[in-house]
Amino acid sequence: MEQRIQLIHPEGKKAVTMNKSKYDALKNALLNQLKKNGELTHVELLDVITQDFKKNKIQFEGSIPWHMEWVKLDLEANKIIQRVKDTAPQKYTLK
């Protein structure tokens, strides 16, 4: 049985549990892309992560956008990434 982890929401809302291997794959990809590119919007993050998975032949079962959104919220709640103030559309960067 696959290990699951409880995520947290930055506003304290109810969050989901997620397969740990999916979480780790998306977390690593998201953090690597922010390190490489600096500030990225949600759409840009999704695009570069999807491209990275295809390039590196990483199999991902399920919806990448849905899972990435929750990983992004969890990383924000854990103060690993942050929203860039006064950007439209909203951008994210490493904290």
C-alpha cells in the first residue's frame, strides 16, 4: 500500500491527503523550476513541470494540474515558496 501524506492549506482550510511519491515528484519539479527560473505564474509552472515530466519520461498517474495546485498550496503553507506581492497574474518564488 502506497504511503499518503496530509497536506496543509495556507489559509487553514481543509486540505487533502496525497500519495507521497506523487507529492515528492511534483515538489521536486516545482522547486527545481523556481530555482532555475525565479518567479513563475501558475500557468508557467504547470507548463514547465509538464514539459519536464515528458522530457525525463516521468510517469504521472492522475491530473497534474490538480495535484500541482495542492503541492503548491502546501509548500506555501510551509513557507517554502511565497506569492510575489502586487503581480498580476499571481507569481510564485522561493522563500
